Amino acid sequence: MRSIKAFFRDIVYGNSVTLAIRVAMGLLILFSGALKVFDPVSFSIVIDRYGILPGPLVPYAAVVLPVVEVAVGFFLVAGFRIKASALISGVLMLVFSLAIGMNIARGEIFDCGCFDFGRLGISLDEGIGPRVLARDIGMMLFSVMIYRAEKHVLSIEGLMDRRDLENL
């Protein structure tokens, strides 16, 4: 039986656990961003509720943020530019966590805007609170783990590395 130390060493190196986390996180971010891309007006209302950005910047954030989420999610799933994507997703999760934490401290309760399933006819209560904050902090920690992994299983980067080694 393998030791716990070996298990964690393999995660740091990159194995099927990091693959599962990278793909799951990528799909979650991709899906979340894709839902927002198609309804920037509703998303700008949610961003404005957080009370963090100046009013004139809100519409720009409502357009740019979902596009960034879609790109980051796609790159994580595909395994391309993994470190950059993990860094950006970690920063996004940090910013989201701070925004949620600030509104929890203010006593504000509203839909976090993380997953706008209304367009799909699915009702999911995602009010800001400790559960949503914990999820975003967990995703931030997963981003750090993905960033720190040395190699990535089933990734475009892994294929490129193998091709480069074969061409030596």
C-alpha cells in the first residue's frame, strides 16, 4: 500500500487527481461563464448589487468577466496554458471570495450570480453566504494546486512536451 506522503507527492507532480480537479473546475468555470455571456444585462445587475465597482465600470465587467471565465475554463479542460489559466482562476476566486465576504459582513443577501440557470429554466438558490464563500475559497485552493503541479495528465501541454522530447 502506498504511503500518504507518496500520494501527496504524486499530486504535486501531477496525476489523475489533479486531472480530475482541473477538468471539473474547468467545466464549472466554462459553464458559469457561458451562461453569463448570453445575458450581460442580468449579470451587470448582479455585479452592481455587490457595490464594489463604480457604476460606469459595471457594464464592462459584465461583458469581460464571462469571456475570461469561458477562456479560462476551456484552457483548463483542454490542458493548454495551464499555469496561466490556474493563476487567473485563482485570482478570480480570490476576488469573488472577497466580494462575497464583504457583502456577508454588510449583511447583504442576494443571488451571487455565479450560475445563472434561469435561461435553462432551472431554479438554483445561490444566495451569498458561508457555503458559496467556502466553495470559492476551495476553488481558489484547487487553482493553487493545479498551478503548482509539475506535469499534467491528458493535456495539450503534456502532448507538446512529449513531442518536444521525441524531437531531441
